[in-house]
Amino acid sequence: MAAGEIGWLREKYGYPWVGHVGTVALDSEVIRGISVQGAFGPRGMPRRYRAAGRAHMESDRTMAQAGTDNADYRERLLLYYEEEVMGAAYFTGLARHFGGAAEREKLARLAEVERRAAEAVRPLLAKHGLVPRDVSVLKPLGEANVERHRRYSWADLMAYMVARYPAYLEEFKELERLAPEDDLPALKLLTHHEVATIDFANKEIAGDPDSLASIREYLDHGTV
């Protein structure tokens, strides 16, 4: 991500942690993964999961009218919840492919952040009459995406996260704009988990020995 793009993100969202990414050499596979605009969802998951999610929602969910009549909001809410469940499985599975204990522990904490974000918005699904797919379905979908990144070095993975994950903030902010006001506290926890994850990756690239500070803050308090 270019410095100008990062500055735009900071100006648009006001997140103070967004700064210089640093120079990280990316192999051709990482570059391809980042450059395909719009091809991948959270954690690098192919957008086909989004299409599958929409089909699932049309066929299986109940569309309760309590709360909001915005079908786009309800669709995104259910989709993003399911992607957080898949994201937790992704990070857990990815940890098995890194030899260092420190890296495995950090990925385990990222998986915990994903689970916490899913837990934060789960009550909203019931409120809006949305029925997610079972974890027995979602977990394998998340684990299937490990293959795309299992050969990355740690530096490659962090660079991928810094370059790719800020786009998800825009999606979560758009969800907030669509949401009824009383849904916002839970949705802020969804947005904040992405802020914490990107902050972690930036600090890893910078060599910060306390790169997990924002992750701990999020897990302890839901803030960053």
C-alpha cells in the first residue's frame, strides 16, 4: 500500500496507528494476492464465499422486521459474522505452518480476536432474525484458505496483512453507516478488531517488541 493511500486512510478514519508501512520484499505470490483487486474477502478468502453466503441467506434465513428494514445491512451483517468465524479457523490453521513458537502464539491471539469480534455481533443476528451457517460448515471454509498462505514467510504474511486488511475497515465502516443506531456499540467492536490486527502487523514489520499491545487492549477492553 502506497504512502498516499495510507494517508488517505488516516484522514478518512482518523486511526492514529496508520503510518509508514516500511519496505518489505514480497515474492510474486504475495504480490499477486494483493494486486487482484476485490478478488478476496477477509483473510484472503475468495469472494466466492460471499456469493455462497448470499445464496444461503436467501434460502435459509428468516427476515424478521424488528430493528431495520435495510436488507443490505442484514445481508452484510450475517456475511461478516460468518467471515469472522471463518477467520478464526484460518488463523488457527495457519499457525500450524509456522515453526516458531512466538509466531504460533501470535497467530493464536489473532484467532482469538476473530472469535471475539464474531461474539460481539452474534446477538445482532438474533435481533434481526438472521440464522448463520453452523460452525461445522464455516470452520472448514476458513481452514481451506490456509493453503494460499501456508508457504509465506512471517514477513510476507505481515506485509500481506498491512497491504490488504485496511480495505476491510472500509467495509466495516460502511456497515456502521447502514446500521440502526442501537446496533453501533456491537459494530464498533467489529471495526476495532480490524484496527487492532492491522496495528499488530504494522508493529511486527517495524520490529516493535510489544507488537501485541493493541491485541491485548482489544481482548481486554474491546478498544484499541
